[in-house]
Amino acid sequence: MKKILLLTSMAAAVLAGCCNNQQDATIEKFNDIKKGVKAVHAPDSRSKTFDVNLEKEGDKYILRGVTTQQQAKDSLAHALKAANIQFEDSLFMLPCAKLGEKTYAVSTQSVINFRTGGKYSAESATQVMMGTPLRLLEKNDNGWTRAITPEGYIAWVTNASYQEMTKEELDAYKAKDKVIVTTKYTTIYEDNSDKSQMVSDAVWGNILIDLGNAGIYWRKVAIADGRTGYIPQRDVTNFEKWLDSRNPTAENIIATAKQFIGVPYMWGGTSIKAVDCSGFTKSTYFLNGLVLARDASQQCHTGDNVDISKYVNDSTYTVEALSNLKKGDLIFFGSKATPEKKERVTHVGIYIENGIFIHSAGKVRINSLIPSDDNYYSGSKRLLRACRIIGNQDMGKEIYSIEKLYK
């Protein structure tokens, strides 16, 4: 009897093993197909969402997940059918239908943090400042929303960081008179007195609804979530006039960049409070009227390429080797491509002149690419490439004027 039971158990184990192997083979085949579709239609998760899995439930497979790319969904379904993988389709397009018409928003804190996942323990991704229009994609059950920033960066933000709106409500908000904060740090108060309660802090680049003068020294303003208060008149200017005055010349870019000197480095930072390397370049250009891609590895593919091959490839670490660079160009550092690995861009700075550049590394500081200079940057030999931003806005090169994205 014991022998029969043992043989029966062994047969069941073998049968279960065969089923598991078949299941694993199907999942493995799916993963290969998904990888190929992602490479074509959603290679960069920072700008295109393609979170998809095939799950086994009982005797059937269910395709679950979300994507912003209809072509990716269609391509995946076609490839799975061609591979004879039968499945139930529970893959949803974003924005999520559960959001209804409220798929737009405006940020309502001086600086709001985005993360790579919908929880506080997820890695910092980026920040946006008060008054930034957003597109909402989906909400989780923990108080977080996946959203898109104006330049197309996708990450997660807390629900308390923004005011959700319909398209009509956003258009109405955009049509209102506004002011922009032009000092590094200031405060919005309940009354026109700095002895009154604080409504919110505000920083350089924050955009507020303008409710008019409140005496000689104060201006009444509103935040997109309905809070109102008073801000020192000297700390803001009319947003339209500010836009008209933006002149992103090399001299203005460098002058703005130098005002960040000493600001601490923080991964994901994009404001005067703290910046990472690409957050610094992004903030500098934003304050001059231009919106850049978020990360260094994205910024390096924008604008016009500038040839610095003499410095990079010929090990000619001289000012002459950098003669193609102009003030305000972005310069990028990282690892060169090899037969085994792709090029990897990890750092960015703004070129000044004569081998000198400004960047955020530990803090915002000025360094040199020339080995004989006292302020030589130790990572200079990792210089990879450069690009020209100035003059390339709104020309299909992933550089935008603020009017294009904020109005």
C-alpha cells in the first residue's frame, strides 16, 4: 500500500512539474515578447509607461497592467496571438477611466516631489514648482498619483500636492492673471503683514493667481487649490510681462546659473532649495523662459550636437580642443560606449568659457576642464559630448518655450 501511495505521489509531482514547466515556458516567451515591444514603443519609462505582466490564474493567462502607448498595446496583443499565447486582456490605457474628466491638475506647493513609484520609499525622480500644469494618469490606494510634467516626465506624486481639474477648469485657470516669484525665497501670509500666519512658502519660479494690489507693499494672490494670501510686492512680477522679458542669451543663462552657487546637491532636486546636476541646468534655463528635458541622459539628445571630439577622443585637454563650445552650451560626462556597453551619460554642466563650466556636484560650483587650472574638475576626463540649447526652442528638438507648455 505504501508503495502505491509513493508511486502516486511521484506521478503527481511529475505531472505538476510538467505543468509548471509549461507555465514557465509561456511566461518566459511572454517576457521575451514584452521586452521587444517595450524596446520599440516604450524604451524610456520616464516618458512612456508600459507596465505589463502575464499572470496565470487556474487554467488561463491574464494580461494585466497599464500603458500610455496604444501602439505598444496593439503590438503586444498581435505578437502574443502570433505566438499562440491565449490570454484575457486586462491591460488598461492611461489616463485611467476611473479618473473621469479630472485628468488635469496644477501643483499647489512651493516645490513638490515626484518619485519613481507610488510610495515614500521609492527613489526621488524630479520636482515641479507651484503653478505647474500636470496631466494625471492613475491613482493607487495609498494616496499617490502617476502624473506627467509639462515636458513629458512620468512619475508619482502625492495626492495632496496638486489641485485636480477638468480640461475646462485648467483652461480657466490658465486664462487668469498671474504673477511669478522673482526672489529666491519668500512667504505667502494670511494678511498683509509678516506677523500674520503663513499660508505657504514660495520660491523663485512659483506661479500664483494675481488678485491685485493690497496696499503699497503687498499683493493678494491665490494658489490653484483656492487658498489666498498676501505676498510682498517686491517679490513677484506680472507673469505675462515676465514672459515677454525672457531673453535666453548666453550671458543671461550664465548670470542666472551663478545665482545658484552654493545651493546644495540633492538627487531629484529642481529648485533653488536644492538641485541635482540636470535639475540645475533645467532650473537655470526655466528661469530664462525655456523648458528642458529632465535628466542629463535626456538633455544630451536635445538641441544641436557640438563637436568636442578633440578633447574627448584625442586626449587634448586644452582650451583649443573646446573651441567649438559657446557660452551656455550643455556639456555631458559619463562612460564611453564599448562593444559590450552603451554610452552612459551621468552628469551635466553649463559651459562658461575658456574651459570653465558651472555644475551641481556636492553643491553648485564652478570648475575647469583644464588640468593645469587650480579648480580642475577631477571628472573632466569623463567628458562625452555637448549640445547647444540656445536658439533651438520650439523647433522639434525637445526644447520648449514656457508659453508652449504653461499657457
